[in-house]
Amino acid sequence: MKTFIKVTEIWIPDKDRTQLELASGTYNGLEEFKLASEQWRFDFYEGVPGTAWATGHPVVIKEFTHSCFKRTEAAKKAGLTCAIGIPVFSGEFLMAVVVFLCGDDEDHAGAIEVWSNDPGGSDALGIIDGYYGTLDYFEFISRKTRIMKGFGLPGLVWEKGLPVIMADLGESDSFIRGSYAKNAGITTALGIPLSNKTGIVYLLTFLSAKATPISRQLEIWLPDEKGERLVFNNGFSAKKSNLAEIYAEKTFAKGEGTIGRVWLTGMPSIIDKSEVEDSVASLLMPVINQGLLKAVVVFCL
């Protein structure tokens, strides 16, 4: 099974917290690009990681040439065409930048969108940037769409302040662009709220096609009512329909297991080998708001 995301990286501040260095990554056999990436360190406002750090919100690069992207030659050689940098903040301090790199070809269908409201505090969300691969008409419709708080996937994520997964989008009344998603082959979506240092609302949506999912499995883990353990909230798997049953008795205390360590540290993490069949690694990404962990999202890549 091919996945929409080809490369995932985590960039973190160095010991002086003035540059970003590569902490870990999964490259799906793209060894030359991996070696090129390991040589880099990024200043504030440099490259995709440094720009995401400086702006305080996700950065989408759809064309490497004449952009802030710094590894253009190696990326093009690896067949990569798009980069998304996602900063993870605790208050005003950067914890890490997660970078996804995708490839644009006829066999990869999906999208990653960045939604935001107007600086004046509007209750309507619109797309400020995104990557749609070959889904030109779906992109055209999406960029014209405005969504109110509490409606559609972005509006629900904004209202809840938590990650949300939607499946069977073509048949869902909750997904406003359902008929267009069905025509584009988009079946599943994940929305994630992001903390930011400007007070403006930012959130990400990952739209996944059945043949090329964003990742092989998605999981959302939330603190329980007492705030003592992480419990499974929702998920999606390309091959399993019973994730709630599988994880019904599974919980994690702060610091326990990889998920518990993400809660303890507030740092995203990559596990080199996932328990999910055919998955080579997992990204565990914290969702932090006002210094508190709201959720951990797991991407089985």
C-alpha cells in the first residue's frame, strides 16, 4: 500500500535554541535525501522548519524553486514535490517542527489543508494554503469554501479544540464538501487544531484516498476525565475496523510508553518500527493548548 506522505521529519531546537537540527525522520528508502537532510541546520526563518518556527503557523511549499525550501536538488531527485512544516509550540516557545514531504503523481491522491480565520476574529474559516496533488477541481472548490465554527470538519475541530476523524466522507452530512470528495476519491479526513503565538486560529486537515491513505492507521488519544491517563478516543485503519475494541483496555500514564513520553515531554516522536502491518514507522504528535496537552495523534506511516 502506498501512502500519500513519503517522508516525515522532526526538527528540534539545538542546545542554544537558536537553530533547528534534525532529531529523527522516516524516509521510505530515500537514502540520498536522508543523507542530505542530516547535513542541514536551520536558522530562525530559514528553510521550511525555520519559516514555520518564525511565522508560528504551518507552511506549505508546493514549488521548491524560488521558495524558502533549501534541499531542492535532493528533493527533486527523490521525486518529492511538496513540503509542509508544522510547528509545535508550548506557549511562545517552540518544541519542534514536524515536516511532511509528499510526491505528486497520478498514483497519489490526497490533500493537506491549512485553515485559518480572519485576524479580526471572524467566525468563518477559510483555506490559507494547501497541497492537493492532482485534485485540481477539488482544490478549486475547497479554496472557495468558507466554514463556520461548529460546522464541517474544520468547524468541529475549532469548536472542540480537539482532533477529529471523519470516515466515509462521500456519505457524510457533516462533511460539507462530501459530494466533491466522493468524486475526487477522498474517503477519510483528519483535522488537528494547532496552538500558535498570535492568537489567530490555525488548524490542519488531512484528506485521504482509499488507495493512497495519508497513513496506514490514524489514532487519537486523549487524557481521561481525571487527567491521569491517556485513553483511546477515535481512529481509522485501512485494514482494521475494530480499533476501539483493540484499545478498549489500553491506557498510558504520563511517561509510560512512547505515547506517555510524548505527554511528559510535549515533544513529537517517531517510532522506527510500528506494530501496524506494512507500516515502517509511526509519528506521535502532541496537540498542545496554553501549555496543556489536549491530545496525542498517531500516524502509522
